[in-house]
Amino acid sequence: MAARSFAQQERLDWLRLIRSENVGPITFYQLLARFGTAQAALEALPELAKRGGRERPIRIPSRAAAERELAALEAVGGRLLCRDEPGYPATLRAVEDAPPVLMLRGHAHLLERRMIGIVGARNASASGRRFARELAAALGEAELVVVSGLARGIDASAHEGALAHGTVAVMAGGVDIVYPEENRELYGAVVAQGLAVSEMPPGTEPQGRHFPRRNRIISGLCLGLVVVEAAARSGSLITARFAADQGREVFAVPGSPLDPRCKGTNALIRDGAHLTESAADVLAVLEGMGRPPLGEEPPESAAPPAPEPAPSELERARRRVLEALGPTPVPVDELLRQTHLSPAVVAMVLLELELAGRLERHPGHRVSLLS
Amino acid sequence: MAARSFAQQERLDWLRLIRSENVGPITFYQLLARFGTAQAALEALPELAKRGGRERPIRIPSRAAAERELAALEAVGGRLLCRDEPGYPATLRAVEDAPPVLMLRGHAHLLERRMIGIVGARNASASGRRFARELAAALGEAELVVVSGLARGIDASAHEGALAHGTVAVMAGGVDIVYPEENRELYGAVVAQGLAVSEMPPGTEPQGRHFPRRNRIISGLCLGLVVVEAAARSGSLITARFAADQGREVFAVPGSPLDPRCKGTNALIRDGAHLTESAADVLAVLEGMGRPPLGEEPPESAAPPAPEPAPSELERARRRVLEALGPTPVPVDELLRQTHLSPAVVAMVLLELELAGRLERHPGHRVSLLS
């Protein structure tokens, strides 16, 4: 099924569902696959959470609350874009935990172009910042849209270099919340000539846990990610890992072993990232990759709703899954082998536990019980 | 045949043969293979050159001249070491064009230890020099002997860092000729605590063409070569190519793309050199390699003399080889196919032409005619 325009009602349902307690993107798409629409999923949520063992009712934003969020977004000139609507970038849609809703402020059409991420150290050297600025300008010149995180240092320089060609800033907090404050002027220029993007409600102040979530959007939007200066164990390396996991090309700029800001990029090169000294190095790799296939792949949520397992069967399954689970993450496949249950039944039980706040999902399709 | 001690007569013959006109190391070993001893080769030289088409007699140093060279070497406290003598390093002996004679000044026993080359830019940055010094000290600490070229910049820093552990300087000119002058004090320290090595006669002032020849000795002595800062198309890259051709490990230190002194090292990493940030990176690669197998492999020159082809056969062969040769280098294998001659006959004809100054040898067993 190709992307289709949403009625305002459906858009509000998507927003309510992703803002519901214990619903992350993966749970969101599982609910959509099972119940067909966000509206039907919203109706099923309280019962599912209860069956998962939750005592207090699960918190679901009211329709009025969703309308207020949308109004706040529109008040700053922003608009909402759902994953299955036209204009949602195909590269990001291909990511398992793509944001169900994006909040956009600026020139949304930039999302339909080929994108390249440039990220790096906040305490970047003068030469690192200069390199990022020139690289971004050259890649913009080559009609790539430069994506970054509007952080201090490399991020800011990348946006500056790419401004004239259109650049995308992915915000860790609300699409209207500038962080750090020193980038307020740059933010204004990005919104005027480029695009700011966030999955968080307007007005949200960014917190530590938001940054890795933000980084997966940066890498998810892009064909490739260039890391310019990054210390060992830095946020840029997390973004690079997302990029690699998402099948994106990873580029890294080498630097002196005596500069701790280059430990991370040198390690990436050692691990197979493309050694990058100029825009030409990036373009040579991306050359054969063509434009992203916008709207060609049917989104997974378009599958017809699966039949609900019988209550007695679910009850037995719940016991067996709970017995097999513990605080150590186990692969879902192993859970299937141990419990001799059908994938649909195990998926339903895990969904219930997750909505009840008792289950945690881990990379590599692994799950663990929260105590 | 294991390495054996030479009588003074044989040492003088080797010296005379390698100092003869148109005799390079490869020709030297071919002559030795054909005639069994340097003495027999010296006797055959005039006739071979004449058959190759030479009109003036080929210049061969007298025994007295060789004695004078040896005396000059001994006057500066140096000594001669021939390729087939004990103590000649096995790694260098394995190289096709290993120097038949080495002139040594200092602690010759260092040649029996595991060696690592460190080379790089003459106009090195302060941080590049510091890195080279610290790397050399750490590798010396790990009982590797650091080899370099006593040039300005990285070379000098590598020797300085390794001095206390013993270091080997390979000289482009005579073993007693310091170049550049600013390294005179360092040279004194190297000779006192380490070793200076050259294949050139004492007193030879280094010329441009000597440096690539010197570089092949640096890489030939070592298990691996570390390049610290090198511009594009620099001498250090030539040494790295020798190292790769000789089957040595190549290590390169990354650097900023904005520093032209790092273009060469970054290119090496792109081409597969080990990205190197510390001595640990070098040691990890060399760990499994063990000590060089000193004196285990029989040198090629120990083969019995081959029978001389009949004069009439050689005459026909000479015409056919000359017809097949031109100014464009051709592989010797192709020459064999085109002429339908035996390898021994073609080798003999090529040797004659070379001694006559009419043939040039190229990498990859290719030859061309000099006009």
C-alpha cells in the first residue's frame, strides 16, 4: 500500500497512541498491525495492559490533549507528519523504530531529497569545525541535504556550512526548543532556510535520555553518516552505531593519535568506516546509491489485523512466557522454542506485558522482565 | 648451505664485483649463480660485456682499489659484512636485491634482533616528532630495534627515542658521511649506542638517486614499517611501497585531512595499512611473527654453476632477444614465450646486455633496452 493522506482524526489518533504510557515506536507498529488502526488500538489498550498485570489504568492522552499538542505545534508554524503519510522519508521509514509522528518546522520538502548526516564532538577543534563547515558546503553543493543535531561544535559548523543548500536539524527536545542556547541564531536560520525535526511534543526540554533517541533519527534519515572528531565513548559513536545497524554508510575523518577528539573517528576507521578526507570521498561511495525509493515499500502496519487468540489459550501462554522470562535479556526466538507457543500468541503476551510496564525490549529482538 | 665465514680474499672479490660497472645487486647474484664465486665472475666480466655489445672495456676496480676502500672503512672503525656471512640479517637477505655488501659502524649485533622501521616527513610537525619519539621509545622498550634513515624530522625523532635501546641508521651515502649536517651529534650517539649501515663506499656524498636505494634497505631490514606523517608522493611512501613489495607489515599514523603532512599516511590506511595510534597497535600485529630465521635459508648464490651454452646457440639467441626487446619494459616470461629460448640462455643474454650497459631491469621481472 502506498502512503496516503490522513484525515485530521487519524492524525490525532496516531498522536494519542504514540503518547500513551509504555508505547514506543515498536509497540506502536505492533498495535497497528494487530488492530488495523490507531483508533482500534487506543480502544484495546486498557484491557491489554490489565491482562499484562497492570493494576492502575494505563495513561492515554485525551483527544483534547492531542488537539492541544497539535495547536501548540501549529502556533510555532510547525506541522505533523505521520509515518504512513506522503512526504515521510523512505530511508527513515525503513527503520524498525522509525518515529510514528514527526513534528516539522521549516521546509518539509527537504525530507524528499538525498540526505547525509554530519556529526561530531561538541568541544571540537578549530580545524575540525572548519573541516565540517567546508565538507557540509561541498556536500550541499552536490545536492545532498546535510542533517545534524544542532549541538555545539561539529554539528553547528555542519549546519552553518550547509545553510544555503537547505539543512535539517534533528532536535532532542521539542521542535521549538533550542539547545544549547548559543545556537539560537543558527536555529532561526535553519528554520528559515532549512528544516527542524523532532518526535517530541513542542515545549519539551531535552533530557539526557532523549539524545540517543534523537541520534537514531539523524542516522535513519541519511544514506550515510560522516563523523568529524569524536572522543572514545562519545554520542557521535552511538549515532555511528545506529547508522551501521540501520545499514547506512559510515564515514570517519582521521586525526592525530595525540588528540583525544580523534580517538573515536580513528576507531571507526579501524572498524571499517570509510576514511574521509573530502566531500569527494563521500560522493564516491554514495554515487551508485540513487534516490531513496519514496513510498514504494508498503508499510508493515498496512497488514490486515491478525485474529485474536482465545482467552483461555492466552492465559496459559501468559504463565509460560512469564516463567521463561527473567531480568536477563533473551531472544524472542528462544522464547518461542522454550514455550512451544505460536509467534502470534507470544507477540500478544509480550505486548500486554510491555503495556503493563513489566517488559523491556533490547536490541536484537531480545526482551527482559522489569522487576 | 648455512652462512659461512669469508676469507679476506673472498670479501675483497665481493667488493670488487659489486663495485664493477653495470653490476647491481640482482646482476651480482646472477653472476654468482652462474660462475659459483665472485672471483670467477670477475674473470668472466670483460668477455660477457663484450658479447653484450660493449666496445670500451667494462670498468672493474682493482684489488688495490678494493683494499683502499676497506682500509678507509676500517679507518673510521667500520667493518664489511657480505650477504652470505653469519650476522647478515635474514629479513634483508630474503630481499631479491639485498645489498651484497654492507658497511657497518657501531654495534653490529643489533642486526640479529627483530627490527621495526619508523620513517616520515622531514618537515614534520612538533606533535608528529613527539609521537615518533614516544613510539620509538615504547617499541625499543619492547625489545624491537628501531631502524630509520637519520633524516631531519620524523627519522631523527625516531632515532632519539630509541637511542637507549639501540637503533639502526641506514645512510644514503657512505657510512661515515652525515647528512643533514644538523644530525651530526645524533649520528655520533647512534654509532656509540647503535649502528650505522650503508651499502655505499666510505666518503660517498649522498645524491638524490641514493635515497630510494637506501629506503629499500630500511624496509628490508624490518618486520614492519611505521610511517608517521608523510605528504602525498613523498620518500616515505616509496619506503612503504618497498615494504609492501617485500611482504613487510605497513603501519601508518592517521592525521587531519587539513594537514598536507598526513595525506600520505591517510592514503596508506585507505590502501590497507594498519591504522596506528600507539606501540600496542604495532606489537599486536608483530606478536605472532617470532624471530627472523637467521641463517636457515640457503642463499641462492650457493647453487652450483650452470653449464655455459654453446657459442653458436648464444649468437642466435642474442639476435632473437634483441629483436624482441624495445624501450618499453616487457616481462622476462613473455620474452621466453616469444623467443622459444631456454630460461638459462635468455638469462645469459640479458646478463651480457646488462653488463654492456644496454639493458635496464624494472620491478616485476621486466626488462627494457636502453637506447
